[in-house]
Amino acid sequence: MKRLLTAIFIVCALVAGNAKNKGQTAPNGLPIAPKEKAVGTRIAFGSGENQWLILYQAESSKPTPLYIWAHPNSDGKVLPSADEIPKNVVDDCKANGISVISWESVPQVKTYEDVMICRADLIKVYEWVVANSARYNLDVNNLFIGGSSRGTVVSWEFVCKYADKIRGAYLTQALPKGAWIIDSENPLTTITANNPPVVLSYRTDMDTDDGHSPKFGKRIADKYADLGIGERASVLLEQKNLYSQLIDFINKNKK
């Protein structure tokens, strides 16, 4: 029953929350041109059909920091994909000597089991990064976790439990309503005083009834404060560019 409830609310919150951002036509009725995609290298990190990542490698003479990003769910009409990372995020990172990985697992998270698969796959992504860091000039001492909506749900456990492996997390439309249904498994339960710095960035203000309310991010920030590490958590409101402070965040927190 617990897993069934989790499945129902994950679908409602994660899919519905992204649907309104998937308009098919412009106000004049003409089709919206598809967004230009960033160009990277697709690589398998496991043997499964959906165990692949895209590496967007920054040019540098020394190992580069790495931002590991997980995509959101879609409106359900078309499967989401790791190749849909915003191009401006990739371009900004690479221009500042930061490499990016966007990784795939279960494309559209619908059940608790889907979440668990994604969590396990993120560990495999991390292991792939460590094993291939020299080949791709990646600095394993400067890893940052990222993602949007679904991507934050499947990444949050890693952020907390592998805090000693990363330098921080920059999450957008973070930890939406579906992540909070079961008290014993809500995002607060995995936070410790060792948690890394986090930024939780949202499109709206606190008064929204959107499934991606900043109120959920405030819960995280309040927990950090309760543990005496409040300076490590920031909640950004009404962000037209959800990643406006990403580069500054990485530069501030890298070794």
C-alpha cells in the first residue's frame, strides 16, 4: 500500500508539475520550434537499455569540476530524455571550465520501484566517473549533483548519503510534492550535519499552489538550520533562469 501511494503521488506531482511548461503552440497558433540541444558524447555506464549518459566535456589543461544532472519527467505524451538538458546550462558550464553529465535511467518515473532503480543507477554513474576520470579529464574531488523535479527526487538520497564524495548540489524545481507523501521516507529523513551545500531554485514565490512550491525547499533549509548548518542551504524564488547562480555556486564550493 505504501509503495502504491508513492506511485500515485509521484505521477500526479512530477508529471503535472512539468506539463504546463510543455506548450505545443505559440500565442499566434504556430508550432513552437524545437529547442536547440547541446552536443555531447553518449556513453553507456551499464548494460541496461537506459543506462547511458551524455558527457559534455569542457576544454582544460587540468581536470575539470563536474556537474552531474538528472532530467525531469515530461507531460506523459513523449518520454523525457537525458539529452534535454538546457543548452544554456551546458554552454555556461563549459565556458567556465566545468564539464557536465546528463544521465538516463527510468525515463518517466511512475512508481517507488522506478525511484529505487534511478537511485541505484546514480551510484553507477558515480562509479563510472571515478573509473574514467583520467580518460575524460574529470576532477573527482570537485563533483556537484544537479537536476530538475524528477531529477532532484532520484538524486537527493545520493546528495545526503554520499556527502563526502561531492562538493554540493544545485537543484531546480526541487523535491516536489510527490517526494513528501510518506513521512518515513521524506527528504528530511536523510539529512545529517554532514550534508553538503545546496541551492534549491524555483520559478515561483512561496504563495504558489504549484506542486513545485518553494515551501518544500524551505523545509530542507529549515532542517539544515536545525542541524547548525543553515549557511549551507539557499532557496531561490521567482527565478526566470533557474540556473542563474550555478556557476557562482560551483566556483565558491570547489576545492
